[in-house]
Amino acid sequence: MVFFEQSARAVGPGEGFSLSPPVVSIVAKSGTGKTTLLEKLLPELRVLGLTVGVLKHHSHVSSFDVPGKDTYRLAEAGADIVVGASPVQVAVFRRENGSGDLDAVIARSFAGMDLVLTEGYKRGPYAKIEVHRSGRSSELLCDVEEMLALVTDRSWDLPVPQFDFDDVTGLARFLLQYVDGGS
């Protein structure tokens, strides 16, 4: 698990600290544009004042670190946690037990965030924003009951908010309302 934090800020009791930030999964078929959407959405969420963490799903076991680098070597030597720190960024490499307890990973890694967005986890328990392009598929991945919103290039007859790919500002405002308990 890798966690990057830009310009960390201390948050104390009574200052919005939460052990359980809301979690929303951005889901789609491969190559549909999940990462591109997140790249556009994250700056909009920051403008709205939200602190946002992102958890990227990796279905295969791999190293996130670079072989030969000090952090990699220390983890390989047996450290359970290795932290690399610079004046503007912190990277945490933590050995996990393989249980797949996503709630525990989120609680440990994203405490104090206003919102956690996951990329992937289409079978996970969290509310989902599906990203759909008509050129990639004619069907949706999610059941409407688990769908918080839909980002799409066509109109669907569904009772969920729908956003065009170019309306990241609208999607960000929708997520702010969701975080504030309005959805």
C-alpha cells in the first residue's frame, strides 16, 4: 500500500478529524477514463476545500516501490512500514497481511480526509460513480441501487445524477454535497 500526502496538515480534535471518511468508488471497464476523470476531478475538489485521498485498486500482487532504491531495500529487509519523506511529500510503504480488509486500510491510511475516492473496486461495498463511454460498451457495470452517479457520453433513463465528461465542476459540487450529507 502506498500513500502519498502533499503538504500534510495537522488536524486536531474538533477540527474535522474523522476516522471514517466517506468512500466513493470510481468504476468502469478498463480504458474508459477513470484515471483521466480523477486527474480532472481532484483539482476541482481541492478548489471546493475538500481534502481527498485516492486508493487505487491493483488486482495483482506487485511492488509499488522501485527495486534497488533505499525504501525498497529496507522493505525487502523486513520493515513492516517504510516512510520516505521530503519537504512536500510523504510516501508510506506498509506491509499488509493480505486479508483484503479494505475498511481497515482506509481507516489507517485516510483518517482526517474529507473524502476517499477509490479507482476500481467495482465489486466493493462503497457507493459508486460509474464512468461509461458508449464506444466501449452498451451496458453498465453497476446496478442502479449501488450507483451514486454516472459520468457518460449519452443519456440513460436512470434515477441517478448523470454528468458529461466535461462537467467535472458539476461532479465536484455533487460530491461536496454528498460529503456534507446532502445525498
